[in-house]
Amino acid sequence: MSDDSQVDAQPHCCASWRHGEPTDTDISIQHNQPASSKRESANDLTDVRARISEAVRTVKATTPLAQSFTNFVTINLVANAQLAAGGTAAMSFLPDDVIDTASIAGADYINVGTLLPFYKDALPQIARAFHKAAHPWVLDPVAAGIGATRTEILRSFRAAPPTIVRGNASEIIALATMWGLRDDTVQSTDSTDSTNCATTRPAGVESVDDVDSATVAARQLARFLATSTPHKQAAVAVSGEIDLVTDGERTYRLPGGSAMMTKITGAGCSLGGVTATYLAVSKPLIAALSASLLFNRAGEIAEQQSNGTGTFQPHFLDALWNLTPEQVADSPIIVTQ
Ligand SMILES: Nc1ncnc2c1ncn2[C@@H]1O[C@H](COP(=O)(O)OP(=O)(O)O)[C@@H](O)[C@H]1O
Ligand SMILES: Cc1ncsc1CCOP(=O)(O)O
Ligand SMILES: [Mg+2]
């Protein structure tokens, strides 16, 4: 943990978090922060927890639709996870269908994990329509940095950007680099280089970087999104052993989950889909935090109850369904300045 961190060391799933004044226990570990700043962080966290609880409760009460244009491998898990969180799902690949359906969806989800030739035109067209309509959407840049077609599609989103980017560390680093947002890396002049960056290597669908190494890229990406998206609010979520969520100003680290989540396919994709479900009812930062916390808690429960990868997924879906708004909102959150 870095020196600028403040740990809110709530035990998992304790149902009695107080949403009132912060106490000394709430801000139990502090590092070199002035008292006024500590209190601001504690007040912010109390407010954030209340909003997370409200988002989780609102999804369960109102079953919002989040539409997905997602990969063929994990499409079923994405839909089932959205339903288990309390939302509804609709999957589509045709631009006219997606754009029409978006008018009745609270948010959309685009995942570039598997590609077909027509996506090169379809996805930029869809992103432009979302931008024009100020329709909120989540991007999962699966395998960012691999292949000219994927790079062309991801580059096109810079002009019509998502409200939230959710990916693993390598994907976040690759996207920030290919959008030219990283002043700490050297850009390649080679036009055949599909990432157009000298320091990022293709990662497949799995991450080869740890979450901490994507912190700067995530903040840069979030700041860019916040200035470029119609609502001027955005978030970036980086998944891994300890997830990171930032709006470019505030950064939160979310410990927990299970390493077993990397042993089934679609934990990241379904996290993106559920992030869109929460984005249908809440602001980007809260949507990203809510989904990541829900997944961490569900992963822990599924690990305890399952007996291998085959049974992990059904236990995981059961836990997504059964976790309460309080259990999600009371989860451990590390505030980083
Ligand atoms: N080592 C780990 N320990 C605990 N949770 C993890 C670990 N790796 C990934 N997760 C969780 O699995 C989910 C998917 O994350 P990740 O595997 O990074 O996504 P992706 O499948 O896109 O690479 C997230 O909820 C994340 O918190
Ligand atoms: C295996 C695979 N291949 C193309 S997309 C995909 C699914 C990736 O899912 P996740 O990123 O959630 O692990
Ligand atoms: Mg992924």
C-alpha cells in the first residue's frame, strides 16, 4: 500500500455501516494527511457508500435495461450477471437495432473481445450515435493492442468516447497509450504498429501488468473521458487482485474477490455488463464502484461454496443475486489521494 493511502478497514459484509458522521475507526489508518483533508476523505467515503447502496437498491427495484454488443464467448454470462444483479439484458450487433434499442436502455455496453469484419464500420457508427444522443455507455477494450481491426475500432472511440472504460491493467494501459494520453511513454512513429506505442505489448484477453502499474494511465484516461463525454462525468475501472476505480480526481482501491475469477471465462466481461446496469441508474464513479464491489463479494462467496471452476460460475451468479445493497456498500474501500 502506498504512503498516500487511507484504509477504510470495514470487515466484509458487516450490515451496520453508519452513514452519519465519520468516527476515528472509519479513518483508522492515515498517512501524512492534514486533519482537514482526512475529514474530507472520510466524509466523501460516507457519501460514496450511501450512493453505492442506493444504486444497488435502485437496480433491484427498477430492473433497468442495459444493452450489450459483446463477444460470443461470454455473452450468456454477461446477460445472466446483469439479470442476477437485478437488471435486464438485450444483446444485439446490428447498428440500427442497437441504436433503436438504446433509446429504451438506461445505458449500453460495448465489448470488443471477438470481432467480425463489419464491426469496423458498425461500432464507430454506434459510438457516434451514442455520443450525439448523450447516451451513457461502458467500453471493455478486451485485448486492446492486438490486431489492426481492433486498434482501428478502439482508436475511433476517441472521438465519441464511452462514459466508463472497464478493463484489466494491460487493456487500460494500451487504450490510454493508443489514444495518445500518456506523456510518460514514447509514441511510436511506425504506422504499422497496431498499438502506436513503443512501450505497450499485446496482452491477449489476460493482463500481463499489475493494477498499480495502470494507475497513471487510468487517471489520464478518466480525465480525458470527463472532458470529452457529453455529461462531463466519467470513470475508469481497472480489475485485478485489488481493483482500482477513478474519476480522474478521486481514486479508490477495492481489495477482495477471488483468483478463481480468472479461471472462468467472462468475469471481466460480465463485470463490464453489470457496470452498464448500474450506469443506467447512477453516475459513472458510483456505477463502477458498485459493480466492482458486488463482484468482489460474489467472488469470495463463490470461492467458499464451489468445488472447482465448473461450480464456481453458478455459485457466483447466486451470490450476485443474493448480496444486499448494505453488504455491497459496506465493503472495504481504500481511498488514495
Ligand atoms: N487475483 C485476483 N484476486 C481476486 N480477484 C480477482 C483477481 N483477478 C481478478 N479478480 C477479479 O476478477 C474480476 C475480473 O477481473 P480480471 O480477471 O482482471 O478481468 P479480465 O477478465 O477482463 O482480465 C474482477 O472482479 C476482479 O476483481
Ligand atoms: C476468451 C475470449 N476470447 C475472446 S473474448 C474472450 C472472453 C474474455 O473474457 P474476460 O475478459 O472476461 O476474461
Ligand atoms: Mg477482459
